[in-house]
Amino acid sequence: MTLSSRPADLSGVPPERQDLLQRLAAVRAHSLALAAPLSPEDQCVQSMPDASPTKWHLAHTSWFFEAVVLQPLWPGYAVFDPRFFYLFNSYYEALGPRHPRTQRGLLTRPAAAEVLAYRRHVDAALERFAGMADPQAWAAAGPLLELGLQHEQQHQELLLTDVLHALSCNPLLPAYAPAEAAPLRLVREQPEPLRWLPRPEAIVEVGHGGQGFAFDNEGPRHRRLLPAYEIAERLVNCGDYLRFIEDGGYRRAGLWLSDGWAQVQALGWQAPAYWLAPGDPRAPSDDWQVFGLAGVQPLDPAAPVMQLSFYEAAAYAEWAGARLPTEFEWEAAHGAPALRDMAGKVWQWTRSSYEPYPGFRPLAGAVGEYNGKFMVGQIVLRGSSLATPPGHARPSYRNFFPPHARWQFSGLRLARDPQPSTQASQEIRE
Amino acid sequence: MTLSSRPADLSGVPPERQDLLQRLAAVRAHSLALAAPLSPEDQCVQSMPDASPTKWHLAHTSWFFEAVVLQPLWPGYAVFDPRFFYLFNSYYEALGPRHPRTQRGLLTRPAAAEVLAYRRHVDAALERFAGMADPQAWAAAGPLLELGLQHEQQHQELLLTDVLHALSCNPLLPAYAPAEAAPLRLVREQPEPLRWLPRPEAIVEVGHGGQGFAFDNEGPRHRRLLPAYEIAERLVNCGDYLRFIEDGGYRRAGLWLSDGWAQVQALGWQAPAYWLAPGDPRAPSDDWQVFGLAGVQPLDPAAPVMQLSFYEAAAYAEWAGARLPTEFEWEAAHGAPALRDMAGKVWQWTRSSYEPYPGFRPLAGAVGEYNGKFMVGQIVLRGSSLATPPGHARPSYRNFFPPHARWQFSGLRLARDPQPSTQASQEIRE
Amino acid sequence: MTLSSRPADLSGVPPERQDLLQRLAAVRAHSLALAAPLSPEDQCVQSMPDASPTKWHLAHTSWFFEAVVLQPLWPGYAVFDPRFFYLFNSYYEALGPRHPRTQRGLLTRPAAAEVLAYRRHVDAALERFAGMADPQAWAAAGPLLELGLQHEQQHQELLLTDVLHALSCNPLLPAYAPAEAAPLRLVREQPEPLRWLPRPEAIVEVGHGGQGFAFDNEGPRHRRLLPAYEIAERLVNCGDYLRFIEDGGYRRAGLWLSDGWAQVQALGWQAPAYWLAPGDPRAPSDDWQVFGLAGVQPLDPAAPVMQLSFYEAAAYAEWAGARLPTEFEWEAAHGAPALRDMAGKVWQWTRSSYEPYPGFRPLAGAVGEYNGKFMVGQIVLRGSSLATPPGHARPSYRNFFPPHARWQFSGLRLARDPQPSTQASQEIRE
Amino acid sequence: MTLSSRPADLSGVPPERQDLLQRLAAVRAHSLALAAPLSPEDQCVQSMPDASPTKWHLAHTSWFFEAVVLQPLWPGYAVFDPRFFYLFNSYYEALGPRHPRTQRGLLTRPAAAEVLAYRRHVDAALERFAGMADPQAWAAAGPLLELGLQHEQQHQELLLTDVLHALSCNPLLPAYAPAEAAPLRLVREQPEPLRWLPRPEAIVEVGHGGQGFAFDNEGPRHRRLLPAYEIAERLVNCGDYLRFIEDGGYRRAGLWLSDGWAQVQALGWQAPAYWLAPGDPRAPSDDWQVFGLAGVQPLDPAAPVMQLSFYEAAAYAEWAGARLPTEFEWEAAHGAPALRDMAGKVWQWTRSSYEPYPGFRPLAGAVGEYNGKFMVGQIVLRGSSLATPPGHARPSYRNFFPPHARWQFSGLRLARDPQPSTQASQEIRE
């Protein structure tokens, strides 16, 4: 099966609308590229209730344009298949009933090829709509198309996150993409000491405030009073984390939050989700290995640790005599030249629960369900990961997951309270 | 993807071994034919813990020959992939650890095409083995090959049973095969009164005792003393069952066994598993419809009711003023000319728990786990269904499922105690 | 709190009714005697969904007389508290809605003292009713009173069974009654070889057929054809069972029925429910101990093993090269002088599922729900136990529990197929 | 059973230690007074895993003094029963293994009377220890005794909270204490409009900073920058909440956080936990009623609504066009004369997740597990309730529960962002 999309045809689109359409076409094409290494079976499977099949991601991101833009704003739009409104709505209560989340993997039909046809139908309709929409309709559509584009980018990362989980459940541990072909593999670096960047007490501005797209949950921009703190210049890496494991990190209740310790015991956690201990029967080796998009690879001590839950991140920080930064500390320090890997490697768990900013208001209409209704029980992650599509990250970006989630490309950066009598830059636990 | 198997090459096989090989090749080919209408996604999905994917059935039936015949009896046999021993063992404790039953649907790899290659590898090996095995090895192999053939036939019915369940979970209710092409569809007949065949008290012989293959659980043949009884000449059909529903059958606790009533309430049963009530949003209609291998079809009053649990069969019988026959009553009556549809339509729930016959001994070796270890908590069904492969049924055949199972091609035939003062043949509930 | 009941006052009862009333009073008093060693908390607790509190047993057995006899047959009967009809109905659908079974332990009110008042109210009403009922009402009431008496006897054993389970959940392992005071303790005997009683093939009559009370499920009396078999003269004792454990019985899948092995693994069974392995922190000792009504006692090798599930009984029999008797084999052998401990020690698991006898009809009315509706998913036990009230056992008595139940006073006696070439009497596994 | 404690004997206690001892004795006596209306059964029952039995609360608060003060600091202390260390540890990993939380209701022994003896033993030991401890030991003990006192006060509220839940599970809905005797009943007031207190943007100090006891989680005192906001002068009352229900509040997904809506649907919420809709069979009435410590009472529109989850509080606020205050807004406004019922009526859900304050450090030693390890997945409540013991509340007090918890004495007070163009004081939704 070929996943390639046809090139966007913008001949009938007014010039001032072409930039958006072109970006849209590029994003849409990227989704197909991500699915390309996967078989129809790979694209159909749902490996746990919280994950979704690749095919579902491909269809749902198309449904979003149909349900939010094309159908409401284009009276003559011909839907591809009315039943897809039920199948591919995710959680929008205002947009009608939907197929249960836990049963997405049962949708062997529509087949992958039909979903591709669906995507092409929506792509073509978006182009035609851009060519013929009157200015009023286009004014309404523009922000929603931009939102749909960003929405699809989010699902691109989820697609990789979820399919990696599915592959990890297979005792054969197949690779999403061979190592040599994987631009996603992290380059090996020399281990290095941890250095701390001190930050003085200050009133800082946080949240999105400038031009360009941002999700509603990134605003309003507002001021915070931050006490002095220190933030680590680099991420915690696999070598660091291995020392935590070898020091009994997963056996010492005192290091853990209570809910985290309950998970450790109930689920038998002994290492990050995709680490293989020496001797694992699925890929025999005398050393630690890590399963990832390129399959099973030797553990790289210099690579950022990932697929960590918040509980593990917090326990590690406790063991290291440090803590996680709040999301405001993280954002305030962003841009400091000393800080490396703030984006593009791993999402970084913060010590902040996901809550509304002062004065937060959700978007109007159905898309108001996009972010606000999840503002309880979730923890904020900042930065972006190797699986985040190019151009999707922002310093004000607020990713969020429940504290037990550990199938994300999620790691951590340490912070700590000011250390009055010691040098600010030193290795941990010396 | 083409599922066609290559023709068997029996040129090197001694003539006295060719009959078995030819039958084997025909059975192996039939498995592929059953999978032919299904997409790779259809073949991969596992819709509930008790069902298995088509692809898994195709692989497991090949594993059986590898694990039970080729590897033990042919020292030079080259296994296709040693990891498949883990992936495709079903429940044989003596043959090593195995992939958890509930996670069979997560095996997107090996792909369907690899499983076909696996099947061809095993087919070719069986032919080569038949050609070169010394008489002693062949003497040991023969019964196991026959068992493997019968085993694969059982899985052919399970394949249809399970894939129909998977398709039934899809709100699109896709057809396994279009109606016109479906030799499996039941032909419409005129409704007809229920007539009873009286049987006198007798000592009867039951169990397999003659030539030909039988499973270990069908023997030893032995004598039973049966009191007089009456058995219905035809199966209970959809028209009969609809009257039960319309008479409040699913709302009257007094008709049900206690465990059955608990299921009715916990799961909200209101009709057989694949019936669609008038107005069902998945396939709007003013009448009852039934989902089956040919998709959604109007309810046919003359067709045997199926996809019934034992609990429903027993409640129906209670409502009809009758009961289910014991498996011995069923077998003793088998062959009476008045009895129609004893095989080839639906498996018939009996009032017999699945227990060992007097003197029962399982087969020696790993295949001893085939039947005996399930002899608790299961109910015997007799006959065979429209999904049973040709030549697989026997009067002594003991199929079994737990009493709540309702995704089988399972229906019922009534029995009752002798009716001293009335005519033996009459309609029910007149 | 005093649990003593007042003596029955039969002065107004016609002489021909006095025997039943006197037996009734004795049974009712025995229930109170069983509860006497228990505190109000002990009587209130429900240690698992399948067990009921002592207080609930005391109230439910009174409710039975109210709901089945007094209210239907005595128009002027003043109910003690109309809300008790909801609280203390067990499972009779025909008698209205009821408090959920799993929440019986939440009924801290009515207090134990109120339940005693309820019992006295019902006792007095039964006496008054016996004195004044006209012959027709009495004719209807007699069998129901007898049924209520037998029902209460059944609950007497359940009361002990359930409270022992509750006490076993307490890490202090308190005794129901001190050892010296416990007439229930089994006397130590010398271990002895196992001898087998051979029985020839025969047509036998089974089921209750004579005078006196029997439950509906014990009839009709009917004939069975039994092949020849051998049955063990004594019960399996703790010494026997310890050898099974020491021989790896709980670690060898091949000995177990499939469902049983799943339980062993899921629940970590390693010994009977109330056995304490050497070193158990709840009652440190270097030897095996057994928790029972007299608290923790050293394991007595000659005492019958009990608190066994059917799965364990069947696995033991398999290990011993034998099997369990069918309920018909057990009943046919009953009365043979060689057979010891057929009653009064432990209920004996049979290899028979609990099914209706040929021609079985439940009682008319609400009491028709007493037995028949449980005739699926249960295994028959025969005999009676040390906890069965005097006079309650019969050779035709059919006790039943699901195969996983292991908090009963349940053990086993072995049977086997005829041994042509060996002596009939020998030790097992010589 | 008498629950009265003997008066404290302080004759041997140095004068400067007497104040603490006297306060301790008063608190200890109050626990017994709270248990006094309850039967032994009431005190033993555990109605859900998150609740604990009264008897367990009484014992655990005594265990705390034994395990944290008497045993570590008094070498000659004779423990009451060493097994109680296992039975009555709650969650202190550093203090050894413990009885599973979910099985506290199975502890019918020790009986209530034994727990009272345990309490007397600990009380007497504390007095003796205060009389004889050398200054160093006393210096260590003082803060821990104060902590134990505060700990017991917390459990006093939990005791009422939990026993009320247990009584609510009984279909008889018995009263903890008759209405006339209940000092806990809320006085009826006239309904009144909702007025808002505006607060300007400011940098405020929050957290405990002065003299007197506070829990570790209340510090360090630190500065926060708060944007301008408005806070309601009174609590939301039952009349307000009834209008929310009547306006379809429990049926409108758009008002709810996603997790909250999932709970509403999964558990069928239609009103606060202890409200009885008109026609409820447990206490027939044509009007709404509320179950509480005084049993079932008519709904009082002017009484604060309580037994609300955070989800319900947040949905109500959304419906009212407002929001919940953050815990910092709540604390900053505390003391404003216009604000009524900040304490003593209901705990007030805030919009703040329970997180560490900047620079937070847990206490040293085992008591470090007291608060910090719960700082994820919980929401802060502020104020205090009618069930909070006198003297236990503080403006900086941080109570916390998971967002779904609804068996507490928990209600809400509204807040909102500044309303530029309208008057600050107005009724909601005019």
C-alpha cells in the first residue's frame, strides 16, 4: 500500500490564503510519511485504552477538519462518509456521540486504504474551500484551519508514541524504522557533569503573548513572582538514571510520592518502560538495552532518559537531592544560553499541575473542549521531544499527561532551591 | 495479498501415506480459503480475550504440527522461526511458556504474509517428512498428524466464530462475505409446528467405539441407562425465539438459572448476541435483523436461532415448558429418521456438563492436554454447525463451551419428559 | 449480650403439631448457641462477597419463616419490621427486591440485640400460629415449616463456615472457641494405609425415595447404571495431603484442571486455605499448623484435610493415581461397613456437576427457587461435616459449591477404576 | 460499653509540661465522646476502601503516640500489644509493614473494649513519661506530642466523615445522633443574594509564619503575586445547588471537567452524595431531603451544600459563571470582615492542586511521611467544617483530597475574575 499523498493543488486559491494551505499540505503529508513504515496491522492495533491506532490518528485528524471547518462553514460540502462522524470523533461532547475510546482497535474497517481516500477527499475539499469561500467564511475558517494544523501536529507525536507502545508489546520487539534510517536516533555524547544555572528572585512574565499561533491554555500572558532557584543545564541522561536504579531507586519507598510507590509495587516497575535489563529473554544481552523507534539498542549513557512517568522523574529528583522545576521556572529560564536541550530531545516533567492561568477562557464553540476540560489530574511537561514535528514547539507550550503515564517521550531536567554555601555549578551527589 | 496455497507435492511420498497427506493438504488449503475474504487488519484483531485473531489461528495450527510432530520426530527438522514456539503455543504447559492469550491481538508482526510463509514451510516439511520418515517414526507420526488435521478443522470453525465476533464489534457491521456469495447462509423455510419423537427407557451405548478418528473425550464407549424421554424433531428457530422475547423472556427472572439471570442483568441482554432490534442505529429498520457472515439480514423466522448462550437456551426451554436433552439422550436419538438438522446447522446445547466418561484416560504426552484438562465448568454441545468444516462432525462428538459463551454458532433442540396423557406430537405451548 | 432463647411454649399447640414445633424450637435454639461465642463485631462482619455475617444468618432464617409461612398463611400476622423483608431476603426473586449480597456487612443496624428480638418475635408467632391455624392452613404450613427448619440447619453450617473465614482474615487468628471447649475438634488418630472397596457393575437406585424430609433436588429416585469401580475406605487426611504439597503438587501444571491451574497461579495457592506454613509470621512455628474453629493448632496428619477447593481435590486425586467418585458411586457405596467417615467429618467433593435428576421438578411457589436455579456451574459434595448440625445429613443429600470454593469444611475421598491385575486393597503410590 | 476516659492525673508532671498534657487529655477525651453514640458494630465497619472504622481511628491515634514518642524516646516503655504495631500503622513505610488499608473492617478483634484499654494504657504512659522524662527526651518529645495531638484532631473529623458514610450505606439510614441532641446541625438562615468582595492585584504573603503549631505543608511562608479577583462573601448553599440540579447540571457535559463528566456517567451521579431525591424509597417524601449526622432531614435551602466532590464544585462554578478561588486567593482574603463562614461550616474546595510551597522540606524522621508524600493528585480545601474539632483550624491550613472524593464535609465558595463594567456585588446569574 502506498501512503504518499498527492501534491497540493493551489491553482484556484487566492494568494493570501496560499501560505496557510501550503503549510497545511506539508503537515498532512508528514502524517502519511510517519505511517509509511507501518503495515496495515501495525496501523490498526490499539495496545491499551490510552493509546490509539495509527489509522485512527490519520482519520481523526481529517475528521477534525470536516467537523470543525468544512461542514459548519461550507453549506455544500459533501461528507465522505457520514458514519465517520461517529467513528472518528475523539472527545467532543458538543459534536455528538462517538465510538468508545477503548474500542478504536476493533475498527478493522474502514481499511487503511479507505482512510487514505478519506484524507484525500478532505485535502481536496480544503483546497476547493480555500478557493471559493467568501471573505466572511474564510475569516471564520482561518483560525480553525490553523488549529486543525496544530492539532494534526500533536497527533503526529501521539502516532509515534502510540505505535511505539504497540511495538513494545510484541515479544519480537520489532523496530518502527531500522537504526541506520532513523533520523530520530539520539547521537551518542560524552557523559558530563551536571552544572546548575542560578536564577534570582524576580517577577517574570509567562504565557504566550506575542504574534503567531498558540493554544488557548498558553494564555493569558501574566506575571508570576518566582523565588530564586537553580536549574540544571542539561537533561538527566540514561547514565544518571542507571545509577539511580543501581542504588535501589525502585526499592526505596522513601524516595517516592505515595501514589508513585503504589504504582511501583502494583505494576512491578524496576526501570523505565522500554528498558531491557541484562538477560531479558526478548533480546538476550549482558548489558542494559533500550527499546525505541529504531528497535532494541544498547543503552547510551549520554542519551536523555525517556519513557518516564512523573512519579519516576520525581523519585529520581529526590534521590539526586534536587527537585523538578515548576513550569514557570522552566519557562522563565528558557532562552538562557547555558541551558541545552530545552527542546527537541524529550518532554520535561515539571512540578506543576495543569491548571488554568489567571483569566483563562477556553475558545468559543466546540473547540472550547480542546484543552480546558482536562485541567485536573494532569502534570505539565515543557519543551518538546525528538518525536515532535518541526516547528511545533514554543517556550510557552504546555503539554500535559497524568502522572502515571510513561509511554511518552518524556524525561526530566532537575532544579533545586538556592544553595547558599556551595558553588552553583557542581556534579550531583558528590 | 494472495492466500492461495501451493498444491501438495506428493511425488516423494509412499503410496500408503498419500491419503493422509492429501487430506491434510485439503484441510490446510481450506484454512486459507476461509481467511481469503479478510484484510490483514481483519486477520490481526482480537475482539475479546476469549477470541483469537485469524492470523493466530493460521499460525497456531501450523505450530501444532511443528511442536507435536516435526520437531519431536524429525531430528533434522529446521524450524521456521524459533520464536514462534513462544508466540503460537495456545495452552500446552508441557510445551513451554507462551504468549498470553489476552495479547494475541497485539502481534501485528509477524505480518499475515509471514504467517503464510510459515504455513508453506510447515506444509513442505510435512511432505518431506512423509517421504523420508522411517516406519517407526511414521507409526508415531500418523495419529498425531491425524490429530493435527482434526485440530485444524476445529480452528477453522473457531476462525469464523471469532472473526464474526470481531466484525460484530464494528459499528459498520461489515460482512465477512456478501450474501449472494455466501454458501453459509441458511435457506428460508416455512415455519412449522414442533413435533416430538418419543424414546422409551433403554440401556444405550454411547461414545465412540468404531473405526476412524475420534478425540479422546469421546471414549470409552460405554453403556448408559436412559429413562424414557421425548426429543424435538426440529431445532428452535428464530420465529420461536422471537415469541419468547416478545413474551418478556429476558425480563422474567423465574425462567432463568441464577447465574444466567445475573448475566442478563449485568450485561443487559435483551436478545441473542447478533440480533438487531427494530430501530438499531447501526442498520436502521422497522423489523428485527440478524448479523451474520453475510452481514445484516432480515430475521428469518424459519432459520435456527444461534449465537445463544446456554443460559438463554435453558431459559427458552423453561419458557416452552420443556428442557434441554442430556448429551446421552441426544446421542441415543441420533440417526432416527424423524430428527432433522442434527448436524450442519447449529451446535445444540445439552443439559450435560462436560465430564470424563467412565474409564476416560487422556492421550499420552503433550497432547494429553488437548481435552481432559477442560472437564470442569463447561457444557456439552452436540451436532455441528454451518461453520463446521465438511467431514468433521460425528454423532459422538463432544463440543464444549462455558455456559455464558454466546458468540458460537450455537442453538438448541428441545427435549422433555414423557407426556403420559397427551399426544406425543404437538406444537409447543398450545 | 445474652443470646439465650426463651424455652418454647407449646401449651396452646395441638398435640399432633407439637413434635414439629419442638424440633423447630431446638433448631432455633441451636442457632443462638452457635452465635454465643461471638462478639457483636464478629457477628456483623462480612469477610468476602460470598460469605454472610452471623447476624445476617440469624435474621435471614427468621425472615424465611415470616416470608414463606407467617405472612402468606396468617392474615393477621403483625410483621416485626416491614423493612426487614428488604434487608434479609437472600435471593428469592419472587419475594421482591433485596439488599445487595455484597453489602450485608454494612448493616451495623439493626444491632445484634434487635435481631434477637426479631427471632423471639418470629418464634412466638410460630407457636401462636401452630395453636390457632385451621387444618387447611396447617396442612399448607407443615411442609414449609419443615423446609424452614432444614433451611436454618443449612445456615447453621454456613454460619460456622463464614465466621471461620472472617476470623481467618484477621492477622491475630482468633479462635471461634477455645480448643479445650471445642467438641468440634477432630481427635488424633494413627495414620493408616489406604484400602479400597471394590464395587461391581450394577444398576443402582439413587435419590431420596422413602419417608421423611428431603430437598427437591434429591429426587426423583431413579436408576443408574454404574460401571465397576473402587472407592477408598477412608478420607484423605492431612498427612496424605502434606506429601502432595512436598512433592510439588502446587507447582506441577500437569496435575491440574485448566481452570484450577489458573486459580493456583492467579491467587498464589500453595496449601489449603487455612494451613500455615512453617515460619508464618502470624503464629510462628517450625511446623505446619492449621487454623480452625479452635484457633491455630499443630497439623494433625490423621485428621481429614479440609477447606479444599474442588480443583485441589481433583489435583490431589490425579497425583495419587486415582480420581474422585461420582456422586452416584458415592451414594451407591454408602452403607458399606468398610467405609468410614462417610458423614460428620468433611463434605466430600465428587466428580459430578450439580444437575437435575431425570424428571426433576422444583417445588411450587417461591420456594421453587430453593435449589433448582443453581443447577449450573456447581459441583456436588456428599456426606456431611463436623459443622453440620446433628440429624441434618442423609445419604441422598446433595450439597453443592462452585469448584473454586475453599472456605467450606470440604475434603475428599478417592475412587478409581477397577484394577484388574492388582489387589484391591493397597496403599496409594506404592 | 462505656467509652468515658478516666481524668488525666498530672500530679507527677512538672508544671511547665502540664499545659500540653492537659490539652492532650482533652483531645483524647473528645475522641471517645465522638465514638460514644456508636455501637460496637458501627465502630467496626469499613464501608469502602478509603474509609476507616471508628475503632481503627481510636487505635491508630494511640499507635501514633506509641510508635513516634513512647517507644523511641522511653527505653523502658512496655508496649500494650506488640501486634498492634502491625495492625494500626496507617501508611508510614519507615515504621514497618502494616495491615492492608482495605481490610481494616475485618478486624473484629481486638474488640472495641480492648481498644479502649489500649487507649488508657497509652494515656497513662504519656502522663508517666511527662513526669519522668529528662529534659533532653522531653525536648524531643514535645513537638511530636503536639503533632500527635493535631493528628488525633484530624482523625476526629475523619471518624465522623467515615462513620457517616457507613451509616449512609445502610438502607435504614440511621442517625449518628438524634437531631435534637446534635450540636452539629446547621442553623436555618434566610436565603440571601450572593455578594462579591473585590480584591486588587497585590503581592501577598501566604503560609504559616508566626508562633504556634502548623503542619510542615503550611510553610515556608512566602510571597505570591495575585492578580485582581473577586470572592463570594458567603458559601454556596443547598438552595443555590438545587437550582443547578434543576437546570440540568448533572446532564450537561459542557459544564464539567472531562474526568468529572466520566465520573458522573460511570457512577450515575445526580445530586450530592447524601441527598435523597423526592420519592426515594429509603425515606419517602415529596421533597428533597439530606442525610447527615442527625439522620434524614428536609433540605434546608440556606444551609451550605456539602458532601460535594471537586468535580461537582467546579461544574457548579462553571454553571454560575464563576470559578473556584485558588488557595492563595482564599488565604489572602481571609480575615476580611465581609467574608462569612470561612471556617466551621464546610471545607471549601479551591482551584489549587496540592503542591509543595517553594522551599518546602518535610519533617525529619518517620513523621516526614505525614504530608509531603501526598503532594500529587490531590486538591486543596481551605477553611474547616462543622466536624472539625474546636481550635484545629487556621487560615494557612491546607486540607486535601482527591477530586472525586465526596464523603467529606466539603462545599464551596465562588470566586471570579474582575468584572470591569458591572457592579461588584450582585446575585449570580441575574
